[in-house]
Amino acid sequence: MKYLAGLAAGLILTACEGAPGLPTIWTGDGPPVALSDSPRQQQFVAVVEQNGCRVDPQDHQFVHEAGFSDLEIGEFGKALSTDGRAEVTADGGLVLTTERCI
């Protein structure tokens, strides 16, 4: 019983992205995702551009509906930010700074 309670608590904490002290979707924890402007990253950029150029940390269902995981969102967000094609906002959101989003 204690094991199930601990497991449930862990799942609840995992679901609370962006809570104080917990990683946000931009931390990219987990196995690496191939980047370097891969076709998959290009698809991600196109989806975000078509949906207002912003990925909100709490409300980004459109990205999941397009088939992207939180791990991919985090990895692509870091790569795009490093390349100067996106900015991470104070609230943990991602805003593209691509030609279509200026």
C-alpha cells in the first residue's frame, strides 16, 4: 500500500511541470533527441509557427496532437534558443523568432 501511495505521489509530481523546484518542459531531461535542424525539428517549427509562434508551458496540447513529446519539445526548445531562433520567456514559454514569427 505504501508503495502505491509513493508511486501515485511521484506521478502527480511528474505531471506538475513548471511547479517551483521542478523541471519545466524546456529542461529536456532524458535521452538525447537528434537535432541539428532535422526534419523532425523543422516539423516542430512549422507546427508552432502555424499556431501563433508560442508554446505555453501549461497549454501546449496542439504540439502533442501533432505527435511531439515533452522530451522533444524541451530538446527542440533548447536547440532553437541556442541557435537564436527562439526565446524562453520568464513564465517558461517558448517564443519562436523565425522569419514567420517576427
